Amino acid sequence: MSELLSSANVATDVPERFDPRSMQGESIEAEHFARYQWAAQFACGRRVLDAGCGVGYGSRILAEAGARAVVGIDLDVEAVAAASATRSVTPLTFETGDVTRIAYEDGRFDLVVCFEVIEHLEARDRALDEFRRVLTKRGLLLISSPNRTTYPPGNPHHVHEYTPEELRDALERRFPSVRLYRQHTWISSAVLNDDQFSAAPDSGSDSSLGTTKLHKLAGDAAGAELYTVAMAGFSDLPAAEPLVELAAPVELRRWDQLWHEQDDTLHKHLEILRDRDERIHRQDEDIDRQAKTLDHQARELGRQAKELELAHQQLASAERELACLPDIHSKMEDLAAVNDALVGIGTDADRLRMDYELVVNSTSWRITRPLRRLADRLRNLKR
């Protein structure tokens, strides 16, 4: 394992929008239907805008609840086409539109519904401003966002998930009245009669369980919810009845399978990270050895540089000495000539000394000695 597992499949595994045709029986179906069924209690007699309607299942719930008119808008042309193809309620229309630039005049709608859309937008503030603009003075905004503090991270389609406090603050900057509701998913167990047990939205019978009693066993603090649902308006806000949507139990088995798959993936990632850690450790050891080798080579180069400098100095000295050789040779030649001259002088001196001795020792020199003395005296008298 040399590389981390690819996360390229995340974008395909996490759906960008909910489609009940392909996601029946899953908890995501209960989550999405619960929001629209809850909002339906405010739709009767109102002009409704479903901002970010997707394939239109929620718009139909609002229309069937007695809305005066429902307009569903969405940027996705294919989703709008699918919604229009299944439209069966008279006051319901679908249009391709941008929730950040709503193509309707001010105060056109009595109710604006925007569920699980705002977290997908870059221009979130502009969308909220548009919702405020198209609402009447007695209008109502119902909006939801995954709660960033508890919602599973990593959805590649979400730009910004609000915390409950962030959503409240964003709405209070635009509306004088704001109220938060908490939407969460629990495991449930119900005891029902045959009609209630078989009831489903596509069965033709009423899927509502009427006055069925609900008991909640798990206590949770505000802020621990998966989704925050907010109600905002310009005047006093109406009371809202709670609503529970039950999903098929097969979802539990699916989540158990997903948990084990995730656990296996995490273990594989752990092995990959351990392998990387070992390789990095070995690379660090190699780097240390190379550093020591380079340090030894640097010291050896320093020693060689000193030896080379000494050799340069010795070479320069030898060159200076060689430069003096011509003068020495010339001086030696002069000395040889002087020596020859001295030798010649010495030879002549020896010959003169011998001649002198012969003259001094001769008989005539001795006989004439008195005459030479007399001559010397006469020369002295003349002086």
C-alpha cells in the first residue's frame, strides 16, 4: 500500500439531492419528508415559493395541503423537467430559477420554504435577502440547514453548513421574529393496527398515524440536532405542531453494513499510514547517513584544501629560487675568471721571487753593495 485510498468516489456516494424514487425506505427519506410535512401545516390558503424544489416532491406536499398556489424553482434543468412531468396538482408550477436572483416582484409570496439548499450556496446572504424581499409583510420563511457541529462531515456538495447560532444570527439580521426547531433522527419502535401498519404514501391510504402517542426515551440538549429548522417572519410567529416521520427498518441494517465498511476502510487507511511512517523513518535514517557522509567528505576536502595551499606555497618558493639561478651562474663565471687571474698573478710572483733571489745571491750583487749604499747617501744629501 503506497497511496491512501482514493476519495474520488465520495462525490458519487453522497447524493447531491434527494430523490424519493431511488431512496425509498432510507432515513434520508424520512428526514426530507418530515420537513415538508411539518411545513404543510402553514401552506393552506397561501401563495408558496419552494426555493430549491429539486424533483418537486415537497412542492406537491405543500400543494396538496391546500396552498393557494405553489411555485417550485431550481437551477437544475433536469430536476425541473422531472418535477413538471409528474405534476398532478393544479396550483403547482415548476420553473428553472436561481434562489439568489428570484424572478418575482417584492411581496409576491406568503410562504417561502427552503429546505437543505442554503448550505449548497456560495451567495447565501444574497439568497436570504431575496427570501425577505419576495415575502409579504405577514409572510413566513421556513428554512433548514445541517448542523455543522453534529452532521457527519465530508459532504463534497456542501459549501457551508450553519450551526444553530449562525442560522439564527443570519435570520435575525433580516427578520424581527425568529424561532429555531430541532430535527433529529432516532431509532423507533411502534405498536400499530393492521391499517396503520400497512399505511404508506404510495399505498393510496392516509399514511398519517393520527393521534398516535409518542414517547421519547433519549434526552438531547438543544444544539445536538442533526438539522436546524428555522421559522422567521416580520410579525408574531404561529405555533407549530411537532411531526414524526418513520423510515423503513431496513435502514438499520444498511447503516450497520456501512459502519463495517467504514471500519474496514479506516483500518486500511491506518495500515497505509503506518507503512508511510515506516518509509519516512527509513528515509530519515538514510538522510542522517548521507549527512554524516557529506560531513566527512567536507572535512576531507578541507584537509586537502590545506595541503593544496601548502603545495602552492612551496611551489611559489621554488619558483623564486629558480628565478635566482641565472644571477648565481653569472656570479660563478665571474668568480672563475677572478680565480684564473689570481692564479696567473701567483705564477708571475713566484717567477719574480726566483729572479730576485738569483740577483741577490749573485757575486756581483755582493761586490757592488758598498757602491749602492754610497749612491743612496748622495741622493739623500741632494734632497
